[in-house]
Amino acid sequence: MEKEVGERKYNTFAILAIIFGFLLYPLGLIFAIIALVQIGKSGEKGKGLAIAAIIILPILVILTTIIVVLFWALIHSSLGGLKQPVAPGFSAILYLLR
């Protein structure tokens, strides 16, 4: 089968950027950047996917980090706290979260 004139396919790296972005964040971000460069040269579809990966993935990482820290602080405070700080400076973060 031959492609019709004007028929464009999705860039593989753009699709992989979304998939791997949820599994391995750095790899998804790298794939998104590669996809944007390739799409600029080849004119393939998928520019929106690549841009979405670059915007959404860092937001998800930040939100996940905040949720984990808040959940850990909740568990920590409900257990009465630890005798020793887990890491230097981490007790200051917990103090600010009170």
C-alpha cells in the first residue's frame, strides 16, 4: 500500500514520550524533546503530544512529590514522631508543614 499524498503518521517518539513519561519520567522527557526536533524536520503529526508531555510530566512529578511528602508527614505525626531525624534538614521541612 502506498501512502496518499498529504497523509501523515504520528511521530513514534511523541507517542513513546507520553507512555514512558508515566513510567520513567526522564526518558519520557527526552523522547518528547527528540519528537519535537524530528517533527520540525519531517512534518509528522504528534507535536501536541510532545508538547503535552513536556508540560504535563514535570507537573505530575511535582504533584507526586508533594503528595508523598504530605502523606509521610501525616504518618509521621500520627505515630508521634521519630526520635532521630531521617535526614539533616528534613525535620525543618516537617516543622514548616505543621
